Amino acid sequence: MATYRYLDKDRNVLEEHDFGTVQDAEEHRLSVLGAEIIEEADDSGASDS
């Protein structure tokens, strides 16, 4: 399972969700208003400041 981020065109994070497959993540993007980019979240523990 991997965590995917949904971002708008300005790369603002709209949502984060865990999915078993990339296909599931891509299908969910259709329900995230304004989502234009999907990326796999880095699970290294780094946080935005």
C-alpha cells in the first residue's frame, strides 16, 4: 500500500490517501475537485516547514 497526494496546478496538496494500486489512486482523482497531479508521498518522515 502506498500514500498518494493529490495536488492542484500550483502544486498545493488537496488530499492524501492510501491505495493498494496506482489505478485505484488514479480513479479516486476524479472525485478530488481541482486535482491535476498525483504523486506518491515520500514516507521518509520529512515534513514541510
